[in-house]
Amino acid sequence: MDSVIEQWLQGVVFGDMLRCRNMVVVPLFSSAHDSPGYLVLEEALKRKVVTVTEVSEGGSVPYLMAVNDSATSVLILDGEELVGAKQNRVLNTTVFLKGKSRTKIPVSCVEQGRWAYASRHFTTSSSVMACELRARKYRGVARSLREEGIHCSDQGDVWVDVQDVLSRAGVHSPTRAMKQAFDARKNDLDEYLSAFPWQAGQKGLMVLVNGEVAGLDFLSLDEACDKVYPKLLRSYAMNALVNKEKGAGRSSLEKAKAFVGEIASLEEERYQAPGEGWDYRYSGKDVAGSVLVLGDTVLHAAFLKVKPRRRSTQMMVRER
């Protein structure tokens, strides 16, 4: 494991476990203070210093154009949803946009049934792609990086997974838009959110669903974590909502710590990230991860458990 990432991992501190229904959150802290400053996407869009558009009038499903007119850098998270233009997309990797830059960013479509302009510029939704879907997307992107050197997902599999989440959430979407699952189940998701408030100094979270680790997300700045924390919680809460189990197993801090130990043994690969920094990819039997490193700083790290598709979803994949 790269020394910067190994040092970061050793410095992660666990907070007290919080529980709501079948979901447990362990707040993550760190004493590291070596991060450059940056805005998160929502801040940058509100300040109108960043615009995200189709790459051309005709558009291209796997890419968008991000223009940062500010002197301040901007961080956009893997799985963060962009809404509008010709169809809704999610990021295929975390991107660090330097000041005064134009960056072609790799994305996946999460709205299969629309290819027409709803707006010229993208806005951001209140959600990050459900963690179970993110984990499988990681596998596809890692494969693309190894074979072709590009951050592309298996778009067909992403569409199947989005439809599966819509189905399990009991939501019909005419354009098969992931966003509608989150919008329709807002009240249920808000119950999870209210149970897990962000804590001062918190830089990340580890989540357990039905007694088993679902994954973790970590940012280098606590103020950045504060702003994206609700989105990240929704990513895990959607997973908890559509995977409720009776008599779910008991969560424990030992399981959380064991997951961190497992991360240290994963296979590591390094690639140039879109924008600034290096994208480290990790893979194991049932874990996938991505870490964006700039200099000596881990800007964003995410490690997620990869669950096999349900049998009905596997049939959808084969029949598409």
C-alpha cells in the first residue's frame, strides 16, 4: 500500500456507534491537518464559479465538461449525481478541479429513458449513488482502467442496477431515473438522516447495514465532510432501506476495525486522475475502493463491500 494512504489509514479514529433501524454509523475522525483548501460541488455551483455541461451540443454519454472559473479548487465526489442537460449522470471517480481550469470528467448515465435537453447546465441533486451500486461501478471502472486506461463504467450494468433499486424501492420512473428513487422515499431516508447528525471535526463515516459493513467514505477537510455528509448518508441509507432484513445481525466496533484491517491487504493500482492528483484503485474478494491523493494528502477515500447481484437482477443483465 502506498505510504501516504497507509499513514492516513493508521491515523483514522473511530467515534461512538449510532444506530437507526438496520443501519449503524461509526463517525470517522483524523488528526491530520495537511489538506489544501477547496470547495465541494454544491458550494461551487451556488457561488456560480463552476459550470458543468455536455461536452458538445450533441453530447457524449460517458463524459461531461466541468469549467472552474474560480481560483479555488473544487472537489466532486465519485457517485455524486449531476442533474439536467440531456440526461442525469454520476461521477465515475472523484475529481479535483484546479482553479481556472476546464476538465473533461468521466460519468455514467443514471437516467436511461431520456436523451434531450432539460437545461443547458447541470445542477447537483441531494444524493450520491447508492453504495451498493457504487461498489459494483468501482469494479467496472477498475476493469476499464486496467484494459483501456480510461475511467469508464459498464454502462449497461449501471442501468440494470438503477432499475433494480427503483424496483426494490417501489418506485416507477418513466425515464428510469435514479433520482426518483431518492425523491420518492425522501421521508424514509430522512428518518435515517436525523438519527446520524454530523459531529464537529468529523471527516468521514463507516456504515454497517444488517450487522455487516457496507463501506466507508472519508474526506480530508471536516468542513467539506459537513457539507457532503447528508449526500453520503443517503447513499448508505438507500442501501439500508431496500435491504431490510428481519433479525439482522448485530453490528460491532470489532467488525468496523476488521474492515480497516482488510483494506490494508487489498491489491493496489495507480492511475492519473482526471483533473489533479492520483487515483488509487483497490480490489479484493468482496471489497472495492478508490482513493484520490494529491501530494501527501488523501483528499477522498471510499471503500465499499461488493455484494453479488440478486438472481432477478442477474437475469436482467443477461437479457438486456
